[in-house]
Amino acid sequence: VLLVFWATWCVTCKADVPAINDIQSRMSGRLQVLAIDFMESREKVQAFMKARNITYPVLLDVNGKVARKFWVVGIPTYVLMDKGGKIVFFGNALPGSLESYL
């Protein structure tokens, strides 16, 4: 599972959308992408998703509780977990080669 903590106001998050769409498409069946929006309204996130053609699931973290559980201190944050739920990557940029972690 690749968790993507992001927000609509984040410039890097906007720039990473095509790469994450590609990961979702290319690695479907091997990797699940779940984007977690940080403390924004459903309407704002839905409009952003439509405008940017986001193809991966997006969840809302309206009170920041999930981000705090993962010790997120900056947006974007990427958390890659193996099948057992162990974190194998944690960073503020997409990992260079996801395949090496799978």
C-alpha cells in the first residue's frame, strides 16, 4: 500500500498527480494507492480530483487524526507498507523505484 498524504494547496502534490496516476495504472494488482487529503472539505477535494483527472482513491482526513498517527510533519508525505503492514519507505518525495520495495 502506498499512502499519499497531500492537500490541494500543495504545489508538489499537484505536480506528482500524473506520476501517481501512472503508478496506480501500471502497478494495479501489485500495489494499492490510497491518497489521504489533509484537513480539507469534500467539495474542494472532489473539484481538485475532477480538474486533475485523479484515478486513484482519495480519502479525507478532516481532523488530521490519520496524519498524526503516521507522524506526518510535511505535505506531501509518502508511506509505503508491505503486505504485513510494515513501513518500508517514508519520505516527502515519491520513492525512486517502487519495484525494489515490492
